[in-house]
Amino acid sequence: MGKAHSHLPLSMLLMLAWRNVWRHRRRTLITLSSIAIGFGLAVLFIGIGDGSHNSMIRNAIKLGDGHITIQPESYLQAPANYKYISDGVTLSTALDALNINGSVSARISLQVLASTANNSVGAALEGFVSNNDQRQQMLEPLLIDGSWIEAGDHRGIVIGDGMARKLKVKVGSKVVLMAGKRGGDSQAQLGRVRGIFDSHVDELDDFLVLSDLQFAQYFLAGEGAIIAQAPVTRFAVFLDDPDSITYWNTLIKSAIDNDSVAVLDWQEMMPQLVQFIIIDDAGNYVFLILILIMVVFGIVNTVLMSVLERTREFGLLRALGLGRRHLLLLVFCESLLLSVLAVVIGWIVGGGTHWWFSQHGIDFSALMPDGTALMGTFMDPVIFTELSWDRVTQLTTIIFVTTLLSGIYPAIKAARITPVEAIRT
Amino acid sequence: MALLTLQGISKHYLQGELQVNALSDINLNVEEGEFAALVGPSGSGKTTLLNIIGGLDAPTQGLTQLNNTDITGLSEAELSDFRLFQLGFIFQAYNLVPVLSALENVELVMVLQGRHANERRERAEHYLQLVGLQDIMQRRPSALSGGQQQRVAVARALAAGPRLVLADEPTANLDSENATALLDIMHRLSHEEKTTFIFSTHDPRVMERAERIITLHDGKIVSDECHQRHHEPTI
């Protein structure tokens, strides 16, 4: 016998597979529809998840300390009023020299006791430069009484309505802010309420006291800081392009080159928020797994039925000289085509749905009458679905690989068919 | 030397706890160009013997030599290639791949053989013309009658250039007119192409066209006779 072997060109393989896929048009369409609808739903749910997470992250970054924070080395682990950057001028100059695409805000954070004649509550004093801070842009529209601190107003403070209730103060009232000093002493400054906001976030409304940077610097001066050097607790960097965090983080670290300060991204600053998002994402993945199970059953059902129906035909092909390997490839190729079609149709359905909701949003306010506060931040009540290219690649790969894996069993079953048994059926 | 030699072929299998002797000690030589019929009642072992000759089934014991190759010693992959290049098959029914046209069905085996596209197209059209289907070669099997489908199978078997064509009851599902026409085509092409045909049947119309009749009964050859053909081809 010669060394001639059977030969199945790719064009023939694809042609046979394509025609076999459409042999039972209705069945194929039903399978594809179910996969596409499932896939579309998965895209929508993950888009909503990402949209709400990103909304929370954006708000948390604005209300918090920016995309990148530069603060004393040990501050994150053990915040204390005496931990501050004494020479804010030098650091600010170094940051300015980087021409960061975004803005940089100098801030002072202090743990204080806010007191009036009626009550005393623990508070977080946040001093910043008025009219030049993202936090102001977030909270100013939420003022329910009074006005924002004017530039140069060194005694004015803005507080949340929760704190105002506890201290029983209103706009114009005086509040004494007392801060502990290193060594056990304390110091106090008098502030006057200029405005009261209501963010519906308890962590902000009950504890936050906002002031001009200079007001907060009085406390640092009490700790021994030199005002002329513009002492601050931190610099908050807000980037125009959030995807450039890693780039700027590295650049800032190398530009500062100072072991006494830490350069942290928002994920390092807000680990609880990151954990919350990971856990919430896990819920979305459970939904995705359910979709995948549906996809697997759809493909296995369609291809396996198709294999079982064609036992005699496979026997004929084997008798004519088609090798097991080619038969396995043929059936696998049918699954591959179903997968490609499912992914394409799935993306048309899912992508279309996502596009619509990314433009028009979904209003969740009716579902959350008590507000959308979570993890010290809040979600916008109207969620615009978001999908990153990473997600697109991830979803496509997951669905594609799953559908391909679903085709393995039917393909093996087809390849195991022996001609003589198949022809007898 | 004979094209096909069977020596001491036996095939036993278990049906429940009962051993069935499908074939017992079959010895047979078939020369090149013969037009031979395996006849006998149902269960006599015709199909089993054809399957063993075609390498679709393995004998329990014995030797099958085809074109100087002992096919009982071949691996499954080698058998598959052997069938592709040496044998043509015509089955009783479901002979064609439903998603391919008549022309593509005839080309299929030549595609697997790796023949050039022009050559296989030329040969496929030629053989479809020989079986009288030149006008409907683009039709799919579902648009062909049973007789036309069997003719496509004959064209496919011959177009690939096999040494031996095995046909298992090729006329069983055909009416008298179509059966006669198919047999005449097979006989004519057997002579024109000098291709050996072995076909199983229990149809008297088929038997009287065979040049050699090998009769099986209970898995044994009970007679082996050469006949003169009485009928001339009708097409």
C-alpha cells in the first residue's frame, strides 16, 4: 500500500461545516437567539455594574483625595494631626514642573472636636483652597442653606446637615474646633458656619467640616509648622484621563524622590471601596456563569442532536475514507461557526443594548428612595452603562471559549462512530 | 494473481450469551474486472462479508488480501486511507451527503484523495454524464429520486478510480425500472472502466445480470457459479 493519506482542505471543511450548521435552520436560529439574548443580558448587566461602579469611583475620587494622593509616609496606616508635609512649597513646585494633565489640590486633614454651647461631636476638618477643588464642585450644588466659603474667608466653615443638627447650629453660628497636639496639649480655633450641605452620605453629612486651607493651617502652625512654607497634609491629584494613573504615579514618585512621603493611587487610599466593587463584581460573574451554562447547553444540545441524527452519514463518510481526525474537526468546526455566529449576534444585541443605555441611562432613583449612598460615596441615580475594551475582550473570550469547549464532547462522539455500526442504524 | 483473496474468513459475535456464526471458513478469489453477486437469504452473511472485504469490519479469523495488501493487518487509519484510494462503496440507501450537490458528492472522495480541483471537476462531470445525470448535477440529494441518488453513488464510486466497487443491495429501494437501469449502468461501466464489482442482493433481477453468482447460506458459501449474461443493457 502506498503512503497516500486522506486530505480535507480547509475550504471544504468550512463549507461542509457551514452547510451543516444551517441544515436545521430553525433549530440553529433558536439556539443562536437564546445565546445572543443571554449574551446581550450579560453585557447589559455587566455594563450596568461597571457604570455604577465607575460612578461610585468617580464620586469617591472627587469627594476623597483624587486619583493620586501625596501624603506623609505613615499617614494612611495611622493618621495624626502632627503628620504633615512641612514644606508644601517645594513639593508643589515639583508637581507644577511635571505639567500634570489635570489639577492638583493642596489639602489639610485634621481630626477635631467641634463644639457649640449645645453639643460636641468628633469631626474631620478638611481645609482646601476654595474655588479650586473638585470636592467643592461636588458639594456646593448640595448646599441646602447659606453659601460656600468665599476666597480669603479664613474663619468660614461649611458643614453637613447631620452635624448641624447634632450641634444645633445654623448659618452664622459659631463653632469651636479643638484639635489635639503632639505631647497631649490641645489647640482651638473659632469657625463660623457659612453653609450647610446635604449629600445623603452619612459619613460626609455627620462628620465633615470644610474650611479654607489657611484656617486649617492655623492648627499646623500650632504643631510647629511654618506657614510661609505652606504646610499641608496632602496633595490630591485629579487627572483628566483616569487611565493614566499608573503613568503619572510612576512619574510623580520619581520626581519627588522623598522617602518621607507616599504616592498612592485611589485604590490604595480606598481599599474598602475596592473590596466592595470586587464583591459586587463577583455577583455579576455569578450571573455570567448562569448565562454560560445556558450557552453550553444550547450548543451541546444543538451539535449533539445534529451528530446523533447524522450517525449514518458519518458512517458513510468514514466508509468513503474520511479519517476520525477529519470527522472530529468537522464537528468541532460546526461548533466553532456556531460560536462565532453566537458571539457576533450576541455583540450586536448586547452592544446595541449597551449603546442605548450608555446614551440614555437607566434611572434607578425610583428603586432607591433612600438615596444611593454606599461606602462613603454615592452612585449617580441615573446609571449610564459602561464597558471597557478589557471587558469586551474578556466577555468575548469567555463566551467564545465556552462555546468551543461545548463542541468537544459532540466532536469526540462523532469521531468514535465506526462505519459498520453507523451504516447498520 | 487474484485481485481479492479471502482465506478462512470467519466472523463470530455474541448476541446476549449466544454465539452467532455470521461467517464460517469463507475462501474466495475474485479476479480483476469481475461483475459478481453475493446472493442468499436475509441473515446469510452477505453484508458481513462485504463489510469485511471493504475493511469496515474485521473478521474473527482469516485473511483478506486485496490488491496484494493484507488488509486484516492494517491499522484503522491505514484502513481508512486504503478504502479511500482502493475501494468504492454503494450502499442500499443514504448514500449521499445531504448538504452537497450531486456534483459535489461525486467530487467528495476525490477531494479527500487530494486531487486537483480541475481534474476532479472534470472527472465528476464525466461520470455524472455517463450515468445520465448531466442535467441535474447541481441538485442536492433531497431533489433527486431514489434511482438518481443511486446513480450519483455509482458515479462517485467510479470517479475516484477504485480497484474494487462494493455495492450492498444497491437496488433494494428501487422500483423495477430504476433497478434495471442502475444495474445496466453498473455493468456497462464495469466493462468500460475495467473495474471489479461485487454486490450483494437477493433480487432475482439483479442476479440474472451478474456474471458470477456466489451463494451464501448460514454464513457459508454453498455455490459459486459463472453465468453468461442474457440481457443487453437498456441504456
